[in-house]
Amino acid sequence: MAGLLPHQVQWVTASPLWSTASSEPPRMRAPQLLCFESDRFMEELATRLQALPGPDLSALVPSPDLARPLKLFQPAHGRFYLVSASLVCRLAGLPDHVVDATRSERIAFVLRRLDPSGAEQAWVPDPQDATRQRHLWVSRSRGAEKQLATDEELFPMFPVNFTVEGRRRRLLAGFVPTSSHETFQSAGSFAPADAEGNPLERRALEQVVEPYAFLQAIPSTQAETEPEQDASRFLLLDLATFLQETLPSLWAALDTGVPPPGASPARALYDTLASHRAGSNSAPTWREALSTAWKEREPISSGQRGSLGTNLRFSTLPAATLRTQLAQALAASPRAPTQPSGEVARLERPGESRYVIRCVYQRPRCGALQPPVISEPTVSFTLAAFFEPDAPARPVQITLPVDTSIAGLRKFKKNVSFVLSAKLRRQMSRVGELKAVMDKKLPEETPIELGEICSFSIPIITLCAFMLLMIFISLLNIVFWWMPFLKRCLPTVKAT
């Protein structure tokens, strides 16, 4: 219906982590990895989400190490990883967005590999393979990371419902395929022709200009609503974040109120933002509203309203002017390639690939007007090989029969046997208190009773080899014990 403002959908970190991530916008916008150390990780996740007084997943977040990238181990090492996020509407309280499966809507995540320059590569089928079983890494240009490559593989995600203070929430999670390390590591890559235009300009268009143009398209006779104010707050925060990341010198001038020197596209954009109101006549200027939005980024990101009550629908700044001046400022600003958000450049070991994960929300029935919503990347990580030297070891426990009666032992299959000689049984039956054993004070024959089970850190192959050695020694003793009784007579030659 004309005149209605559709809410914007956005990926943010998992809602149980908002209390610690809301103070850092990059963490708030990015999905989070969760690490589990048990095969029953789904039960552990459900238990933590239902804990009182509220769900807490902070203990599952892997601790970063500045000296080396995060390494994800395989299920064979006893480690399981989930990527978690929340798909929310950009309204007060950040309510969960309902995915309508009847309209072919889908949630998933993509795995991206980082090349040496930090650019992302998508995992797609090999165009030369008719069976589409073999995959390759296709390069993505800077700024085009929030677009899916053609036929890019999507890994499934699933919802987990829980309740917080009587309010129903939904967590979206996906299992990270860490066991495919060799497949991802050995795959080749190729770079298609880049015909995607200016990626930073496209990002500004999608995050700022298009939502602002939609706000201005609402008839002025329509009454002001709270969703319009929520959208205005998020739009100002997006523009402030974009300027802070891509045009830091211009952002410093906007934040301090000192215009850039000379005549330049950045100065023209500064003058425009400083001279137009971000709403009605009593509203602050765009420059003041951007500075306030950045200072209140924590409450705004967590869904609170803060002190900004402006409505950009009533602003006098044309959307076309904002788009043109943003494009000119971006074109005139020299930019060096940067590392992904939240990451620090570091030297990697040769042959060690780094990866990131992005969550995807698809609405195919909406066509080109509603492209897939793709999240920010997770922290970068590497995948451990199967035979990894520093991989954690699974605990191995061999449980001996508790019921040693004939009826109890007959319940077990006859494929494994423990041989206990009569002499060893008699020696074990003499073992009593540990102090008496150390003092070599052993009683005579006593019934065999094991009061405890000791665990030895000896490989099973060593025990088997020791048993075989004792058997061979016994056999050789039986065969050659009579050799000392054999008298050998050898002739001798006497001198004449």
C-alpha cells in the first residue's frame, strides 16, 4: 500500500550476546562463532538458551589470539562449531523477522576464503565440470562481498526458539563444515572479469541513499509514525559508520565541526550536511545528528531510541544531491586496501588459508527490488587438518564388564577377549592396601576383589606387544631349557 514504510531487515549477532556486543558496532553487526566440546552440542545449546535469569552464550565464543588467527578443529578432535546470528527488523527492540518458507524465503550462510590481499573468494561449482561436483574459489571485488556469486553454494541454517523475560526470541545457527578442510584447501581459484562498478558507491546507495529516498517519497500529509523515527536513527547511524570507515578525514571534520580546508568534494559534502536540517525546522542539522548518532551507537544498535527523535522524511536535503556528493567524495578520496572489519593484518604461515562466514537471507519472489540480505563477516579463521599436531585429543575410555558372572559375560559378543593367566590372577588376589604392597608385605592366597580401576597412560599396542613378548619368552624357555645339559665333545689335535 502506498505511503507505508516497510521495515528494513538486517543481520546482527546472536541476541543472547547483545549485552556484550552492543558497545562495539562491528561486533554487533557480525555473526558469531560458537565452540562446543561435546557430541551433544545441540542439547548444550538448548540448555544454555533456557538458563535463568537469561540465556548466556559468552562462554561458547572462542577466545581470539592476536598472535595467530582463530583455528577451528574437526569433529574427530572433539570440537563442533556453529555460526549464530539473529535476523531482525530495524525497529525499536529489534524484533525477530519471521522467515516465510511458503514464499520460498530461505536463510543460509556462505563460506568465503580470503586471498593474500584480504579480498573474499566465493565457493562455486567448476564451470568446466558437467557433473557440478567439483568446486572452485571465484574472486570477489572489494565492496561486492554483500552480493552472492553465481551458483555460490549455500550452507543451511536452522532456527532455535527460546524465551527471554516472557518474550519469544529466535536464534539462527548453522553447522560449520570443518571436516572439509582438505576439499577447501586443495581447490583452485579463478577471477572473472569485474563488471560490478564502484563497490563503495553501491554500498552507500544500498545502506543510505535508497532508504532515505523511500522516506522522502512518503506524502507530507501523512501523520508521523514511530517506525519512521526508528528508520531515521538507523539511517543516520549507517551513514556515520560508512563515513567513519571510508572517509575518515571527512568524518573527523563532521564530528569536530571544523570544515575541511580548501575546495574539494569532501568540503562540498560537509557544507551540505552542515546546512540542511535532518527533519523539520526545529531538528538539528545533518552534521549534528550524525555526531549524536555515533555517540549513541550503543543504545541505537541494541534497539533503544536514545535522544534522537528526528524524522528524515521532513528533511530538505534531496536524496539525489546526497547520492551525487557522496559519489564525488568517494571518487576523490585515495583509499588503500584494508583488512576485513575487526581484523588485524598479520603474517600467515605458508599454505594456510583463512576463511570468513556471512549469513544470507533470500526472498526470491521479491525479485531485484529485494536482493539477498547478507551479513557482515565473522572473524577470520583457519581450518585444522585431520592430523593436526596441536589438535585436542578425544578422551578414550574402555569400560570393563561390571557383571563378571558367567551369565553376565555371555551377554557380550565374542569378538574381544581379555586373557588372564592363573598365576597373574593369584598375584592380583594378593594385592591389598597400597602401603603393604610398597613394603612387600603381601598376604597369601586371597579371593580376587578389585576395589578400584586404575587408568594407565600406556597405548594399547604397547600392552599387546608386551603380552606377545611374554608368550614368546615362555615358548622359547620350554623349547631350549634343556640346552645347558647337552655335552658337546670336539676332537683336538696334539703336536708330535
